Amino acid sequence: MSGLEVDVAIVGAGPGGLYAATYVGLRGLRPLVLDTLPAPGGQITALYPEKRIHDVAGFRAVRGRELVERCAEQAEAAGAELRLATRVETLDRSSSGFTLATEHQEQVRCRAVIIAAGLGTFTPRRLPDAQRFEGRGVCYVIRDPEALRDQDLVIVGGGDAAVDWALELEDVARSVTLVHRRDRFRAHEGRVEDLLSSSVEVLTDAEVVHLHGDTHLVAAEVLDKRTGTHHKVPASRLYAALGFTANLGPVADWGIGLDGRAMPVDRCMRTDVPGVFAAGDITTYEGKLQLISASFGEAVVAANHAANHVDPGLRVFPGYR
Ligand SMILES: Cc1cc2nc3c(=O)[nH]c(=O)nc-3n(C[C@H](O)[C@H](O)[C@H](O)COP(=O)(O)OP(=O)(O)OC[C@H]3O[C@@H](n4cnc5c(N)ncnc54)[C@H](O)[C@@H]3O)c2cc1C
């Protein structure tokens, strides 16, 4: 088994993990970030790389992949090493610190750990009976908006991803129809107002009940749940933004206290295991918000307390540079 020694190991290269690595590096310590996925960015890269993000400070709007590129570049500039396509399987404590074992039989020894494992692994929720059209018109992640140019696009869902993409693609696709099974959206109110005054056809209290096409999707059959009537909507492409199921994976077996799938932390982002901190979507505390900007803030707190844990001579407050 090969080995590696660093100051702080960070599990997860989503926005929280990348920013924690930046701050650990800025404190003069050696951070290593490990992630199961082959590219950094966590949920952003896996689920919405092309979506514009409107609620990260400093940007009026930024594409997911651009934000990730900048976070990864910043972490590497601060001295962080990224090990991608590397799942961390176990975490063991010893008197001198921690040992993480990866799926590649590698051992990482470190003095402190920051768990930024988000929701673990995530799988998009499938649209019932849509399997035969996957890759033939139906998709669960939009990777190339240009591929939707001049297409008749149906978007299914009522969350931020559905609303943001409907607005973004309004001027790209030939037509955009948004189908949502409820009459209320789970999206930023301002964006919903924009949607309702846009050219997007919004069908609420409605469900896609059948897909039509031979070798490729051509139409979606929509049920209006208020009237019980069915009608066909032209659909050369359908993007199903139905959320995803998450599985915490190995992290759940590391002996760190959990509340459901989340890790309770104190105000210093400490878990119940001394030397193990957490940041990002995996954490829980009163008032918790699962947002990128919240992950950034938690990462700063976790990284600075981890630095002080590794070297008590380092003050928690980093000062200004
Ligand atoms: C469709 C969608 C749209 C969104 N839009 C917005 C938005 O507009 N604005 C906003 O603020 N937030 C948005 N979010 C939420 C935002 O993406 C999350 O809050 C953010 O990604 C959390 O970052 P994180 O670093 O905590 O975790 P994640 O991004 O989940 O990253 C965690 C990483 O940990 C890795 N990992 C887990 N277990 C292991 C292991 N054992 N070994 C190695 N690696 C492991 C995973 O592979 C993953 O890459 C959206 C989420 C979704 C799903």
C-alpha cells in the first residue's frame, strides 16, 4: 500500500472542499483534496455545469463550470493537491492523527480532516418510462446548451434548475415549455416572476404522462390535472430536472456522528471527533442552508480551526493579507 503525508486531508472537491483547501494552503499548511469523481466541482460539475449561478457574491451570474475552474485554480495556486477519481473508503484515528485509505489502496496520513462530502454520490431522478429516449432527446443534465438551439424543448420540474434553464434557453430553443406538477415553484421568487413574464409556456398542475417518437423523441403528452385533459406538446428535447437521490457512501461508516445523512457541527465546524471538521452540504446546524456561498463560509471556519488544530501556534483568526 503506497502512502502520502499531508497536514490536512479534505474529502470532497465540491465548492466547499476546494475553498477549504485554498484556506488551508493560505495558512501555510499542506492540503490534499480527494474526490470520487474524475473532475472537481461536486454537484456543480455533475449536475449543472452549464447553468448560470446567480447567488454567488461577486458575480452577477456565473456558469457552473467557470466557477469551478476558478475555485480549482485558486486552490492549486494556494498549494493544494487534488486527487480525483479517488474515493476515500475508510478513516482511522491514531495518536498521531488520521489515516485515510482510498479505493486505490493508497494511505493518506494527516493531522486533521475536513469532510466536504456534500450529499455523497447523487443520481438524477428518472422520468418514468423515459428510458428508451435517454440520449435520444431526453436528458437529466444539460452539458451543451448549444445542442438545444432551435429545438422544441420541454423542461419538467419546478425547482431552481428547471426555472433557471427555462429562462436561459428561452432565446436559444425554438420553443420552451415548462411542465410542473404543482402550482408553486421551489425556486427564487424573483426568478419565478421573470419566468411568468417570459415567453416560456408554463404548464402548472400538469404532468408528462407519455413520450412519443420512433427512434427519437418528437412530442410529450401532458396531463392537465385540473381538467383531466391530455394534450401533445412538440418536444425534440426534454430536460427532466426532477432532483436526485443521494447516498452518503463510505463516509457514513467512519464513526462520526450523523443526524440522518448530515453531520452535526458546532460553530467551529467541529464534528464530534476531535480533529475532524466538516463544511458544505454535509453539515447540519440550526439555520443551515445548502448553498454554495454557505459552503464557502463554512469552509473558511473549518480550515482555520483545522489549521489551529494541526499547529496550535497558528491563531484561528488568519488576519488580513
Ligand atoms: C440542480 C442543482 C442546482 C443548484 N443550484 C444552485 C445555485 O444556483 N446556487 C447555490 O448556491 N447552490 C446551488 N445548488 C446547491 C449547491 O450545488 C451545493 O450547495 C454545493 O454543491 C455544495 O457543495 P459541497 O462542496 O458541500 O458538496 P458537493 O458539491 O456535493 O461536493 C461533494 C463532493 O464530495 C465527493 N465525495 C463524497 N464522498 C466521497 C468519498 N468517500 N471520497 C471522495 N469523495 C467523496 C463527491 O463526489 C462530491 O464531488 C444546486 C444544486 C443542484 C443539485
